[in-house]
Amino acid sequence: MLEVVLAVAVLAVAAAIVRQATDDECYDLSDGERHPHKWGYTDTRFEFDGPKTVRVTGSRYPLAGFTMPHFIPFVEEMLQVPIDPDEIAVEKESHEVPPSRADESLVAAWQDALGAERVSLDDDERLIHSHGQLSVDEVYRLLYGDALERVVDLVIYPENEDHVRAIVRLASEHNVCLVPYGGGTNVSGALALPADDDRVFASVDMRRMNRIVDLDEDNL
Ligand SMILES: Cc1cc2nc3c(=O)[nH]c(=O)nc-3n(C[C@H](O)[C@H](O)[C@H](O)COP(=O)(O)OP(=O)(O)OC[C@H]3O[C@@H](n4cnc5c(N)ncnc54)[C@H](O)[C@@H]3O)c2cc1C
């Protein structure tokens, strides 16, 4: 009996540790690591396995691992562009992120109102929150071309209505431009920031407000 109780306790502790390790409220990686700036999982990509043949890496999809002899010829014919494996563009390994324009007193005001854990000045987070998935102007440019001209100055993670009220009040008091952020998946440049606007930009990431608390059935 004692062994069973101990085994259950060990399993419960192990489950709690695993849950804690994967319960990142900002970036849920539980179903696989995703690329930060482009669509898809890091374990899945096309790789050449012959001069004109490719296969999909990993084991996530049924297609993975099979050689596709007709895919590259098909793409070449459709796009009328020759594809040479030796001329594939190489992604940049690092990204330039301009310094945040949010000064110390502004950051302190957000942190006092919301808690430091809900305000981020991290460069990677600021960059992720400054674009959607518009292929050429955003994703291609970021991965292969110039840096984005303008990047949000801070990222805020509200968790309830009071936080949202505080965010709007502070934005109004400090002339900060708020940019709501859902999943960053729009393909219309909706998250692109105007380069000629001198205001501080704050991305308001809504992922922690993840419960339906009310439904207006009359207006459905
Ligand atoms: C691979 C791929 C396939 C797709 N397929 C389809 C498809 O088949 N059909 C389709 O319709 N779309 C498709 N899309 C587009 C995309 O899924 C939608 O545009 C998506 O719904 C955008 O939601 P989001 O939460 O990611 O918004 P975001 O990209 O985060 O934001 C989009 C805009 O909405 C604003 N916003 C975000 N949240 C709020 C909020 N709470 N309050 C006010 N404003 C807010 C942002 O400021 C921004 O201006 C696809 C995208 C990709 C990358």
C-alpha cells in the first residue's frame, strides 16, 4: 500500500514539474517549438535530398520523410523561376532591434500599475510583436533583408479588465500608442508600425485574457 501511495506521489510531483516547465503563459511550446518570426514548427521544413528533389523533415505530418521528385519541377514550371539548392537564401542569424524609446519613468509607471511581470522590454519579444505574417514586406524582409524600421517599445500582458483600464489610462496620460496583439498571424500588415511616428508604441498582448466571461446572445 505504501509503495502505491509513494508511486502516486512521485507521479504527481513529476507531472507538476513537467506542467511548470511547459506552462509558459507567453509562449506555449507544448506541441512543438515554433519559429518566432515565420509560420510553422522548427522541426518541419523542406530539405533537398537530390539536385531536384525535396522531402519534409521531422515526423509531424504524414508527408514527412518521403522524397518528392515532382515538387520542385512543378514549382519551377508554375513560377517560371529555376530553383538551385546552392542558391537558397540563408536566414539571418540575429536581428537588429532598435533600443526602446520608453524612458525609465514611463516603464516604472506601467510596472507599478500592472506588476513588473506584465511589462516586457525584451528585444526578442518587442520584435515578435512588431509584425504579422505578411510574406514579403514583413517576414521575408525580417529574415533575409533589412531590419524592421520601427519596433514596439514595450510589450504588456494584461490579465483582467482592471489591467486594461490602467493600460488605457496610462497610455492617455503619457501619449503612448497602444497596439493590441492577438496571435500576430494577420497577413495584411496590420501590426506594422509607422516609422515617422515619434510616440512610444506599446504592444498589448491579449493572450492571458483567455476566458469567455460573458456572451451577449442578443447580438450574436
Ligand atoms: C498560414 C496562415 C493561414 C491563414 N489562413 C487564413 C484563412 O484561411 N482565412 C482567414 O480569414 N485568415 C487566414 N489567415 C489570417 C489570420 O489567421 C487572421 O488574420 C487572424 O485571424 C488574425 O488574428 P490575430 O489574433 O493573429 O491578429 P493579429 O495579427 O495579432 O492582429 C491583427 C490586427 O487586429 C488587431 N487586434 C488584435 N487583437 C485585438 C483586440 N483584442 N482588440 C482590438 N484589436 C485587436 C491588431 O492590432 C492588428 O491590427 C491565415 C494566416 C496565416 C499565417
